[in-house]
Amino acid sequence: MCSQIYGAPGHMIDNFALALTHGLLLLAAWRLVHREDLDLEDPPERDKEPTGFGTRKSGGDWDA
């Protein structure tokens, strides 16, 4: 009866393999989240001369 519901009689090995791999992925994610060096980063250096949208060029010429 059980083999008719689940298909093959070896379904427990598949569940074990899924539980094992998902458990290892969870362990790896847990260890990555709790690392101290992931939150430490030096601030970026300020630009000497600003560039990009909203900056004015000398002479007031427009790029069109």
C-alpha cells in the first residue's frame, strides 16, 4: 500500500538527501550572516571635482 502511494519504496533516501542539503545551505547562510567583517567597510573617498548630473561646467555652455 505504501509503495503505491509514494511510487518507489526508497522514498526515505530522497527525503534524507533533501534535508541534508538544505541543512548544509542553512548552516552556510547562518555562518555568512554572522561574520563580523561583512559590516566593516571604509567610506568612499570624496571626488575632487564633482561629475555627473547637476554639475555646472565653466562658461555656462549646454550639452545638447
